Amino acid sequence: MGLFGTASTGAAIGGLSGAAAWNATLAWLGGGSLAAGGGGMALGTLVLGGIAVGPALMIGGFVLGGQGEKALTEARNYEAKANTEIAKLDAFENFLGQVQRRITELKDIVQTLNNKAIEGLIELESKPFVRERDAVKFQQVALLIKALAEIMKTPVLDTEGNLNQNTAGLKAKYRSI
């Protein structure tokens, strides 16, 4: 400004000193003197304040931008952790579905075996026991009851909390009955 600006008197601002230089600089920043149709020293003071505020706003913007990046990084880390936990919950839900299917399969087998055992007992109790005639039926009922006991004693989950593979064997073993 001092090199190129001129005061309202026409003097170069660079040739002025002290209060005159200061006032001429403010008037120049304000668009010229009030008499010449400019904003004068008052507008120059506002412009000078804006010039000082500009770098402060820029630095503040950099600081806020850095904090925003930090917050974004933290949000992305939180999102990754949340997605990991969601995946774990999905896997556990899948596992529980497998357990529920196995329980349903075993329940169906137990109901079938139980119904057949009851039918056999009813048939045996309906008439006096004759060994030659009823021994085979008695043996079948005993085997059905033994199968029911075996299924009831076998836990669905093993000691580590996994699906007990022995229950799959029971399913295969008694499915055809």
C-alpha cells in the first residue's frame, strides 16, 4: 500500500510518516476519503480488522479441520468396531439357528419313538401276555424305550458350547424308525 497508494491529498503514502501515514493508509483501505466518495478511515479500520481476522479465521479453519479429521477417524474406528460386533452377533444368531434346528429334529424323533412305544405298550396291555406271541413286540418296545433314554441323555451342546456331533449321529441312527 505504501508503494502504490496515494493519500486524498495526492501525496504518496510511502512518503508520509507517523499519524499522517496511518490515517492515509486507513482511508486508502476504506476506498478513499469521505470527501472523495470513499468509506474513509472508518471503513479502512473495518477492512484492516478483516485483514487481521482473515489469517485468524484461516488458522482457526485449519484447527477445526484437523479436529474434524480426528473426529472422522474416530468415527470410522467406531464403525469398524461396531461392524465387527455385528458380524459376531450374526454368527451367533446363525449358531443359535443350528441349535434350534437340531433340537427340533431330535424332538420330532423323540415324539415318533414315544408314540410307537406307547402304541406297543397299549397293544401288549390289551391282552394277557403270551411269551411266544408277544416276545417280539415286548423286545421292540424295550428297544424304543432304550432309544428314548439314549437321546435324552445326550446333550445338544458339548462341554465347549458347540453343537454336539453325537446328536447328529442319533438323528441318523433313529431317523428310519
